Amino acid sequence: MPDPPSEQASSLAAEAGIPLVGAALMLQRGCRTADEVREFLEPSPARLNKPDSLPDIGPATDRILAAIEKGQRICVYGDYDVDGVCGTALLTVALRGLGADVIHYLPHRRSEGYGLSLDGVEHCRQHKVCLLVTNDCGSTDHAEVDAAREAGIDVVITDHHQPPAELPPALAVVNPKRPDSEYPFPELAGVGVAFKLVWSLLSRLGRPRQELTDLLDLVGLGTIADVVPLIDENRILARFGLEAIRSSRRPGLRALCDKCGISDRPLRSYDVGYVLGPRLNAAGRVSHAHDAARLLLSEDQEESARLATRLDRLNRERQVLEEKTMAQAVQLIEPPGLHKQRVVVVARPGWNEGVIGIVAARLVERYHRPCFVIALTRDRGRGSGRSVSGFDLYASLKTCSSHLLGFGGHKYAAGLTISKDEVDTFRSAINAVAADVPEDVFRRTLDIDVVADLDAVEPGLVCLLSTLEPFGPGNSRPVFASLGVGIVGYPRRFGTNHLKFNVRAGTEILEAVAWKRSHDLPDMQPDCPEALDICYTVERSTFRSRTTTRLSIRDMRTHQGTSAGEPAD
């Protein structure tokens, strides 16, 4: 457990005019001076990096402008997740605004898979495309780029995934993760790279800055949904992207917000990650991603309303598939004890490839170890992996590449293709890699940011926490610990298995909610002073137009140190 706020925090609190606990949080986020605090809490678009240092940005810009000038058809080729769909919509809208003859193409997840496909290249040939511009894919697609070139189609790749040592023979590969990249921030989402390419185009043409600003809703949506680190440029794009989504003039985005019931309040990263994002993703998971792209590109309110309703229905279908797949995966894992291995690898015929990534993420939450879920079809399978902090999925797959037909991704999320006969061998190989990783990596922990008395949860801190948004990787929602907290009144059960009770914070009374902890109710004595040690996050809850501060309990124990129950999953 961390120490209480230090003298350095006290000095920063006085200098920056923020609460002591807030200063401790800012120090953890690398802010040492009042100016650095202000830069973090008040991100400015003026601090965005210009696109000039991105690799191949010059040739990419030149070729696109030449295509526009000559009236050549351009195809924007994206990925089927939210990041790829947003990048596809962004490039399509921007190129149309420049007078380009532009179409877009998104692959079918099941029949074509991730990245450039030969079917997609053939589609471009049939539609007389002269220039193919990828977004969120393409860095590993050598054969497909070769096929495009043979068909007389130039290829410009924009991507953010880890590229191989040998790049495809494209005209340009705009990827901030290239080893030779001089771009100062390599963690842009795919839509962020697309945004930079449009910035370069508009700058070259001397177009108004407003044309770039008008794209921030799509940038914020894709950046937050893709779970990239929300630091540096991504924090700026996500913060202003959230504001742009709220005021977006795109009929499709407005219709989706209306359908989700979030149009009448300020948006948070949670709304993108858990409300809008899943519905946009659902199209590519259980149907075809072109429905999501059509929604974002729609200029008709009635069409937008129909598409928003369809995405909502597809999301419910996705939830049913996900629950079924999760239950089947657990049955394959627990009886033979696979969850005791350092890396869980589970495979089964008939699984829908659209939900295996979500199921892998849920298995990581359940077992706190890297998990791969593989959908088998005849003699091969496609798999999706998710990881924990401290275990690099991409590097581990590289080590095990002799057992794979293909793979890609990054530290915490990756995809693979594999022969059915190699699944068991791959499981052994990747667990051999994990044997060299410290055991603590596979042990569930709860990271506490600050230990403080509960009366530190006052309006000044709550206000500062709201300016820390958007939360995500690299800027997680702060977790606090308070010891010897008094219960006020009678705790009560609500919902299926949740617990609600009041606690004393100085002269104030705060509501606390412990999710999935109703089994602790018998141990919760009413009106008991100094009853509990609690770990919690501070949240604002709105109900019937009334907003209150609430504690969301992450773990708790009796003040003497005896646990009041197991940590919530």
C-alpha cells in the first residue's frame, strides 16, 4: 500500500492550487510543476505534433493529391473494429470534401479476416480504383500489396500496428511504430494516423483549420474505443473528441447517442468504451462492418435512425453469443485445470470469430493471466489474445511463430492464425515463454494510487477528478484507500447481488456501492464507527437529473484486517 501524500505533494498542491490528494495523483502522472499540472488538466490542440515527421507522409500526401487532381478513383480500405471504421469514415469524408472520387471497403471478418484481402483487391480492380489507401491495417500484407500492384493499383498504408522487419512494397507506409520513424509519439490509434494524413493534405492545400477540427468526433471515438494509452497526443484527441461527439452534426452519431440514451448529458470515456463502441463493433462481429460505416457516413436522419436501431439489435445478438462462448470456454478451461497454466489457450469448432476477442478479455479478468481463444474451422483456427501488464503478447507470439500460420498485434492484444494440429504445441510453447516471466505478473493485485482519510473526498477533489478524464490506459481512474471508515445507518442489498451502504466523510455522508458483494451483508454492522478499510473509486452518479458523489468499492475488509469478503472480480 502506498504511503500518504508526501512533502513534494504538499509543495505541488500549494503551487498549483489543487487539493493535496490531487497533487499526489498528478505526481504519479509525471507532473512535477504547476505548469505541467495545467498542461495535463487543460490539454490543448496547440500541443499536437505536426504530421511532417511521420514516415512516408510526404509520398502519401503527394500521391493522394495527384489522384484527386487527375480524377483517379481512390478506395479507403479499413478494418472492421471501431478504430478502423472511424478511420475509414474520416478519410472518406475528408477526401470527398477535397473533391476526390472515393469509395470505401471494409472486409468481412469471417470470410476475409483482418487486413488487406485478395477479395478486397479484386473489388478495387473491378471498380477501377487507381489508389488504395488503408487505415488501421496493411503493415504485414505483402502478398495483397503485390496483388494490388499487379492490378495497376498504387497502395498507401496508414496503420499503427507493430510492423515487421520487412515492410510490404507499398508506395508509402505511414506508421509511427516503424523502427525508422522520427515521429515523437508512437501510440496513435489507427484513426489518429488517418487524422494526421488528412492534416497533411489540408495543410498542403492551405485549407481552413475548421475542416480538420470537424473530424475530431471520429478521432475521439476511435481513439478511446481502441484502448490505446490515453496520454500525450491521445489524451488531447480523446478529450476534445468527447466534446466533439457531444456536439456532433453527423446524423448517424447523433442517432446512435439518442438510441443509447446518452444525448442529454456530458459524455465520458465510459460512454464510448461501453455504450457507443460495442454497438459500432457489433456490426463487424455478428454481421458486416459496412453497417457501422454507413451510420457514420449517413447524412439522412431517417436512415441514421434505422441504422442505429439495427446496430443496437446486433449488439444484443453479440451479447448472447458472447455469453454462450464464455460459458463454453470456462467449461473447457476449468475441469482440466488449464486456468492454472500461466497462459490459457482454448480452442473449439463453431465459435464466432466476432466475439472471441471479448471472451479472451473476460477470461483475463477472471483468471488474471494471458488468454487466447481460438475459433476452429475445419483444419485451421483464428485466435484472439489478450494479456496482463508485464506479459508482451506480440513478443511472445514472435518467439512461437514457428507454430503459427500468421500473427499480429501489440503488447496487450493480438490475433493469430494456426493449424488445428498445432494448438496443443502452441499452448506448450507459449507457456514455456511465460515460465521466464516473474510470478507476480500472474498474481491478481489491486493498485492503490493514494491512501487518504475519507474527508479528502470533497468538492475540490471531485472537480479535479472530473478534469482527469478521459480515463483509460496510461491514465486510469484513481483508486483510493481509506482506513477505519465508519458505517452510517443500515447496509442493504440491491439488484441481484450488490451491496449499498453509507459512510461518514468528515461532516458529510457518502453513499458507497460494492458490486457483487451482497454476501458481505451479514458482516456489516449498522452505525459502526471505524468499521472498514476500503479501496474505492470516486464517481459522479446522475439519477432523475440529480447528480451525487458516490464511492464505488473495489475491495474492503474489517478495520482489524480481517477481510469482509473476497475481492470483486
